[in-house]
Amino acid sequence: MLLAPLPETSFTGRLRGEIRPDRPLLVVAAEAEAARFDDTFPLLITGMGKVRAAMELTLALSSARPREVVNVGTAGALKDSPNAVVEVARVIQHDLPDDVLHQLSGAYYGSPLTVRPGPGLTLATGDSFIADSRTRTLLAERADLVDMEGYAVASVAQRFGLPVRIVKYVSDQADESAATAWPDAAATASGVLADWIGRHLA
């Protein structure tokens, strides 16, 4: 059976550099978030969303193992927060009704994942770009930040038995201003995250 070709505008993952056991693998969603990164470490650009992130990282790890997986990129703030680099301790899926699925099937499909021991920030991942105050308020009851890939990256890394870190630049307030704020913030994030990488992963 032949697979249908992807439409010409469909994104396909891009791996820059060679995955090696003595180097971390950087994972980002968007080209803009990695524009200022150098070639010190291998970099996987997955595209946006949970499915794309999980698929591209799984393909990359199927042939080589890094020292660790480091998901870097942008996240919206669910509680008022300055633009800064933060490391996540726990990640959840905000668009998967895991309790309902457990009642139906007896199994959990999206339990919270701990990526850094101890207290810290919770990241909510979902396949929606959050840009309205009502949704932001509801999500703030469960998490501190929101993105579209972190849970998927953590899930795949842990499934492969690899350490994983999630490091985000707070790019917007996940409210009505987010859509206009993100492009410029992503460009800023690239430089700030490149500096973080140089200071923390060498």
C-alpha cells in the first residue's frame, strides 16, 4: 500500500547535526525559535503541535540516542509573568480528558509527567494556540504556562528511557495579544535561549 504524498505546504521535520550519546539533542517546534542557535549541539525542528512533535522525535530517536533531550522554545504565561527563561518541573495535557477516558476504558492515556524533581512550574500542552483571556483563566487553575509540544516531547523521551528537560522563554500572556506578540517574541527568544544553551549545556 502506497502512502499518499503530503501536500506541498506540509512541514517535515529537520535535523541539523548528528545525534550523539555525548551530546544533548535540542528540540524546537518552529524555525524562528532556533534562528540564533549555533551548531554546537544537534537540533531537531519538529513543527508545531503534539502529533508533529511526537512523530518527528520518535523518528529521530529510532536510529540514534543523545545524552538527553532538551525541549527549548516559547510558552505563553497563564499567570502574569515577565519575559524570561524558565525550566519546567511538570507537564500535563490540557486538551485530553484523561479522567473521562479512564472511566470509559479503565486506563490512563495522559497522566502528568515529572521532568524535574521537586517543586516548580507546570506546563500545559495542547493542540491550540491559546489567545483568549477566558481560556487562559481556566488553564491557570491547573498550570503556569502553556505550549503545543512539551508533553509530546517529554512522553517520547521518557518512553525511550532518556532524560528530558523543558526550557521555555515566556513569549506572551496567552490572551488576545498573543497572536501579534508571538512573532517578535520568538525572534527575541531565539537569542535568549541560545545564551541559555551556551551557559547550561556545554
